[in-house]
Amino acid sequence: ASPFLLRTVEPPLAAVHGAPSPCPPSARLGCWRINSVEAHTLHALACLQSDRFGDAWRTLSSLCTRSEAARAMLALGEIADLLAAQGARIRTWKVTPD
């Protein structure tokens, strides 16, 4: 992952979900075992890329307060735009409760 993208992605997510994992994201690439918060965040990002704002909101507001979810929506919207500019797309999936 590019250093620019990591600097762009980590601070907004840390504001909502706490400090980043001590394990660098590049070390976890290719690992299919992500935690629930990471999965919900990626699902919300995928919803935003598909213009499913209500689904993104429901996903984020299940993890945090309304004000934190609103900040996360803005940050993830920017990330979605950056990914789209690079031709990247995340597909949605059915999120099941833990």
C-alpha cells in the first residue's frame, strides 16, 4: 500500500475505532482474518462506493455514536473517492452479527 494512502486512511479510522493495530497493515495483506470492526468499516466503504448511504450509515452507527458515525462517513467518503480515482472497487457483502 502506498504511504500516502496509509496516512490518509489510518487517522480517520483511528478517530472512530481507536488506535491502529500494532501490526502494520502491509503485514496483514492477504490475511483473510480481519476483526469485526475492520469488516464493518470495509462494508461501509463498499456501500458508499455503491451509493448505498443508508446501509453505510446503519453499519457505522452500529459501531459508534451518531457523531462518530457522521465523521466516519465523511472520512470514508473521501477514501471511496480516492479508491475510485485509482480504479479500485470494494464489493459489499452481507454483514452478520457477531
